Amino acid sequence: MSTEEMDMAYREKRRKNNESAKRSRDAKREKEELLEREHFRLQQSNAKKRAYLYFLDVIARNLEQRLKSSS
């Protein structure tokens, strides 16, 4: 194998490696973005559930007070 052929083979190997590394970085970035969106969605869901729990707690306390005052 001549020096020129070895140089061409090396460049092709580097090109393939660079493409593979780029695909890997892109996949990692996409996965991180997906996780960030899911994290945000779960935070929103938890906030809604906390608000609903607070609402139910207020209702329960109100009912307890009514029961105590009616007896």
C-alpha cells in the first residue's frame, strides 16, 4: 500500500469517525432536551396536584368547622 493510499485510508477513517462522533453528540443533545421537557412537564403536573391538594384541604377544614359548630 502506497503512502498516498494510506493517507486516503486514514482520511476516510477520520471522516467516518467524525460523522459517528457528530451523530453521538446529536443523539445525546436530543436525549437531554427530551429529559428537560419531561422534567418541566412533571413539575407542572406536580404543581397542579399540590394546588388541588391544598384546595381539598381547605374544603376538609371548612367541613370540620361546620361539623364542630353544628354539634
